[in-house]
Amino acid sequence: MVKKSEIKQKRATDSSKKVLSAIHASAEDIHGKIMARKKPTMKLPVRSLANVKYQPQRGFFEMKGQKKERTLTVNTVKTFAQTLRMVALSKELVENDDIATKREAYYVSKNWDEARFSEQPESDTVMDDVEAYFGVNREQLGFIPEEKGGDVAGRLFVVDHDRDTGQMLRIDCTKFGSGAYSIPISVEQLQFETNADFILAIETAGMFQRLVKHNYWKKANCILISMGGVPTRACRRFIRRLADFKKIPVYVFVDGDPYGITNIYRTLKVGSGNAAHLNEFFCVPQARFLGITPQDIVDYKLPTHPLKDVDIKRARDAIKNDPFIKHYREWIHAIEHMLKMGVRAEQQALAKHGLNYVIESYLPQKLARPEKFLP
Amino acid sequence: MAARQREISVSEFFSKNRHLLGFDNPQKALLTAIKEAVDNSLDACEEAGILPALKVEIRQLAEDRFRIGVEDNGPGIIKAQIPKIFGKLLYGSKFHTLKQARGQQGIGISAAGMYGLLTTGKSIAITSRTGHDKPAHYYEIQIDTRKNAPQIITDKVVEWEPPHGTRVEIELIGTYKKGRHSVDDYIHQTAIANPHCEIFYTPPDSTEAQHLARGSEELPPEPSEIKPHPYGVELGILIRMMKETPARHLSVALRRDFSRVSTRVAEDICKAAALSPNANPHSIAVNEAERLYKAINSVRIMSPATNCLSPIREEQILLGLKKEIDAAFYTAITRTPTVYRGNPFQVEVGLAYGGSLPSEELVDLMRFANRVPLQYQQSGCAITKAALGIDWRSYGLSQSKGALPVGPMILFVHIASAWVPFTSESKEAVAPYPEIMRELRLALQECGRKLATHIRAHRRAVDEEKKKSYIEKYIPHIGIALREILGLSAKAEKDVVATLKDVLERSRSKEQIDD
């Protein structure tokens, strides 16, 4: 008779075997230390901008290797216990080839009595710790994000497979009418067919809608992608694979404010400080910044809003601490320019000159000189 | 022109300026009337060496019409004095001598009676008896505001149960409210500052009396009378004193009517004023008083004796706080007496912290002058200014800029003086003389330091408890997780939990020793 666990083992892929043995080894280590009456420790990479470096030839934020030690003491016992239970949950998921969303994992913890999380951000942090601890992608641990990947419209065929039949699906991104193709959570299996000239990654759904409605992709022969704020990992990976595959440029069109530049654009291009061990895959080094630039505010006489305190703080912080911004004098100048003006402008501010000004004038003018785009 | 000028009587003046006496609105009027009657009763009992037992009743007759009754077990008032005390403004037992007492100017109770008369037309009613072998006299009196003289409406002997004491009843227009400026608060605070007093209080919305029990059987020592110190007199008072002295020579008048003025000092003052020691004080009152006033302040005079004060004292403050407030920590401090402008005074601070007190609100500041609660004009008072000037954050409370601290705390501040410098006639706020501010600050800081010690010890204990419970709560989860990952047996899991608990407990007790 074949044991149930053996079946599971067979189902497990190489990657999950690796994860399982890493989980086992770390638990073994902790157990051994405890029984030797020593305080167990976990070494976690520091997940912050201070622990990443930027080298343009590599193209993404890399970890510098600072680690924090979480030693089990009276003060850390709660987090330590929660981290271990999260690892145990991950083990169960991987073993059973199951998945849990971040929110589901949070609800599972409700079954842990006093060790339960009271808010989801707490469980997300612990999950990020676990991910960084094992140096893997959280999907490999069985955890998946629930946020949407992003929307796509334009000159692109996405090649996917039907789950049940395994039959090839050729998805035509020009055939969604006023709708769009949704980027799935996992994009590794996708293949592409396209002859587009470039990819335009857009911050807001509103601007994306306008460009889709007027079939801008037809006019400019491009692929439109709506990021909806800071791009998810899936969205970053999708753009990266697509751009690498067809060697086409990626232009980024976001609000002209510190958030658009230092959070959305920077995360898309070089990754985040939070999960730096994964940036290598979740970044788009070829991305270039189309607009809205601080200079656009002047050139296009855009209506503006004053920078809020958090904008100013974010901008100053980026100039001082963000290794990517610090690397490019152009970016420092641009951000200082914005600070000096003390204002920000949204993508939609272009509507001041007419609703379709963005299609008829702004984008064509900008795209005529891509070498002028910020790095 | 001169024919049309006539002397305005004091009563008439005050009937037109009743806000000066605390009758400016109906809510305050009700409070002030009760306050004046209670002040008088407590003063009378203490003077006679009787532990006060007071009845305070408020009956609501109509929407805005009340009848208040205040009854004490004091010595009673002799028949002949009753009309003067209750029917004539500025009639007091103190004159030319100073003494720490609740009432100061002798305006209070007769003004309350006058307010009642003006608003309802009803007389003030007094029942008083001086001993079990004496009859009880019942008076109804109205004040003739133009003459400042009592008008007796009723005068009879009545049957009255108490062997001695006085009962005052006034009918007036007023408003009864709860909260900060309420009679309820006044009674509560009076009970705290006077733990030797018991009060039966019947508010208008109740038929039964609340009993605020006595917390101490000890009467406060009777304060002694002192003559005014030259540095403390204002020019107007100096003129009046010179006018009314029986002495016929200036130097004698100075020596006789002031404290700390020796023959030598009197001569020095005369010399500085370029006046003859033998000059007639009555004529000086008219012509050279200002010169004399300036001269006094240029001569060095010994500070007044401070033994005339009767503080509440630390242990009595604690008794008062403990019996009226449910808190976890109490402390009090009585400063040694000192002097501002020739007037001896003494500052006391007490505080109650924790327990059932609300922790998210500003601390409750209770201000007292000569054991009387001050409920109005908080922001204009020296006590408030001093409390605001303290950095309470260094004592473990949170505090926003320019505000009282936030925390579960009642702050009790008392100033005792033969002459409390109020900012107005209605006696609601103390003037911020530098000497008074300094004493207040030092007393508040001293209590603050004691509070800080308590808060720190308390926090440490809570912290300790929390850490201990952390071990109990979370270690089992480490056991569960390791069992799930490694497939440990139940026994192995138990071993992990027990070992880890032991290791952490040990390291925790080591940390404590290191502290």
C-alpha cells in the first residue's frame, strides 16, 4: 500500500522539495538549540532601502546583506511564535500543493488562540519575514497575493493554456472592446506574440480608460498596461518578460508627484527595498520615465496642487536615501525642481487643454523624443 | 450740583453691581448663596470648637425658583446680632485685625439675602439658638438697600429641636445644574478640604439626604489673629486705619495698629516720610497719607509672624482625598509658611491618582483658598497658572502645550492666608504674586516627583506581569509549530515547551537583578 505522504511527495516539484527541506532544517536547528538550553535565533535580512544597493549594469536593487538577528527572548516570544506557526502553515500548504492568500493566512491565524494576528498588516509582515528568511518567492511558500496584477490592452497576443484540457489559448488583447485583459497572479507560463513598438505603463485606471476608449494603441502601435498605483509583483514580472521577449522599450506614464516617481516608477524599474532578494525577477530595468515630469508642469502650463507635507518628506527622503534616485543626477535635479516649485500635477491635469489633448498632442510630442525621457 | 450729590450706600452700590459678589447669573447665584452660608457655618463651628455637622438642602419651587436651607450645629448667634449679621452689608466680626477665615469682607451672607429679596421679594429667614437652656429665635429680615440697615419683618421665639446652631433659609431665582460649576461639586470639594466636617446634602432632584461622612475627629487648630503688617496695607486701608485709630500720635498709631513695628521702626518711618512722630494721625489721613505709604515701603521691617496660619496639613488632606475619591495612589505636601507683601501665607498640594478616575481626560484641578473651593475663573487663577507651568511629562503624565496634563488624577491645591489676594470681590481666583507662584510651583513639583515614583513602580510591575504572561501564552505555540513541522511526538513537544519556559524564566529573573 502506498502511503498518502508518498503521493504528496511525488506531486511535489523540485522547488517545493527545496522549500520543504529548508523549512525542516531551520526547525531542526531551533529545536536542537532549545533542547540544548540555548536561545534559538533566526537571521533575517533587513528589509529596507538602507540595505539595498543599485548598480545600473545589474539594473535592480540588490541586497547588501545586512541581517537582523531575532533571538527568542521574553520580548520577542510573541513574534517568534507567530513566525514559526506561519512557517508550519507554509509547510502544510507546500506539502499539499495548496495555496492561501495573504488574507486567508490571516484568517487561519485566528485559530491560533493568543498567537492570532489582530490585523492583517501584522500577518503580512511576518509572511514577508518568512519569505526573506528562506530567500524565496512567497508563491513558493504557498502564499499568494489577492491584489489584481494589472490590466492590458493593445497589440498583443497572450499565449496561455486551458487548466482542464491543456489546450493552448491565444488571447487577443485587441479584442476586449472597452475592457481589458487581466494579468494573472502567476505569469511564468505565459508566452507572447506581438509586433508592438513599445509598452506604455500607466499609473491610473482613468488615464488607461481614456487611451483604451480611443484605441490609442492602434494609433501608436503599442501595448497599454494599467498598473493601478504601485505595480504588483505579477505586473512587474509580466512587463519584464514581455519586454525581454520582444526587446521592446517600456515607457512609464504616471502622475507628476513624488509618489509617482519614487514609489511607482522606481519600484517598477528596480524593485522594492522590502523584498530585495526577489528584485532580480520583479523589476523592469529597461523602463524609462515618459511623464509627467516636473519640467512638463512648466512646459504644458499644467494646473497644479501644492505639495503636501508627506510629498515633501517623501521627495527629500528619496534624494537622501534612495540608492536609485541618488545614482542619477537627472533624477535629483528633477525632484529638486519639483520641491522648488512646491507643486505636483496629475496625469489628468492635461485635460485642461481638452479631453483628448493627451492623445493628440502630449503623447505624440513626448514619444517623438524618447531620448529625452528620464532614466 | 452739590445738592444733587448724595452718599450712595454700600447696599445700593452692590445691588447695582451684583456680579462683583458672584450673583451674575442664576446658576452662579444659587452656588454663591449656598457657599456663603456654608462658609459662615464652618467658621462659626470652628471658632467655637465644635466639630461641624451641616445640613444643606435645595428645594425647587418652580422652574427657576429655589429655596435653600443651610443648618449648622454651631454656637448660635445672640439675638441682638442676628439682624445686623444678616441685614447689613460689610458687617463683620473682623476689624483692624487679620485672621485666616473663610469669609473675609463680611459681605457674603447678607448679599445672598439681598439677592433673594431682589429676585423673589422673600425675606431671609434665620433660626438660631445659643444653648439648650435658651430659646430659639426666628427672624425674617429684609435689607434696606438705601440705608444699609436691616428691616425686621418677623421676630419670634419658636420651638426648635437642636440644642444650638443656626439655620438660614433664602428663596431665590437660580438654576441648578450638574458639572464643573455645580453645587454638587462644591459640596464634594468642601468635604475633601474639610475632613472634620460632616454634611447631609439634599439636592433638588432627591428627597433623601446624601451623607458625606466625617473623615477625621480633629478640629483644625484655631488660627490666631494678627495685626496687619505695614508692607501689606493698601493706601486706602492705611487712610482708613489712620482715620479710625484711637491713638493721638502717629508713632503710637503705627506701633499699636501694625505688627512688627517697634518704636525704632516707627521713628524710621516718620523720618522717611518727613512727618513728626507726634503728628495727629487723623490729619495725616487727609493730607500726608501717600507720603507715609511710600515711607513704609522704604523702611526695612521684619517679616510678620507666620504662626497665625492654620493649614489643613498633609495627613488631613490625605484623609479628605481618601474618603471622597476612589484612587490607587494619594500624596500630599504642606509647604512651610512664607510671606507675600507682608501677608503670611502657606501652600498645600495633594493629589489622587489611578483607581476609578478617568484616564483619558484632563486632570481635575481643585482650587481652594482658606478651605473654600474656588470654582470659577479657573484660567485667571495663580493656582492654574502654576499647574500649567509644570512639565508633567517628566512625572509620567502626558501633556499638550499650554494645557493641564491628561491622566487619571485629581489635583488639590490650597492656599491659606490671613489675606488671600483674590483678583476680584467675588473671591474666585488668586492673584499671581511672585512669592505665591514660587511656593505653588515648588509644592506641585514635590507632589509630581512622588507621583513619578509611583507611576514608574506601577509601570514596572505591569510590564513584569505582561512579560510573565507572554511566556505562558506564546511558548506553547512554538511547541505546536515545531511539532507540525518536525512531526514531534506529544512528549517531545511537551519537553520543548517545558525547557523553553525554564530557560526564559531564568533569563528574565536575571534581567531583573541586572536592573
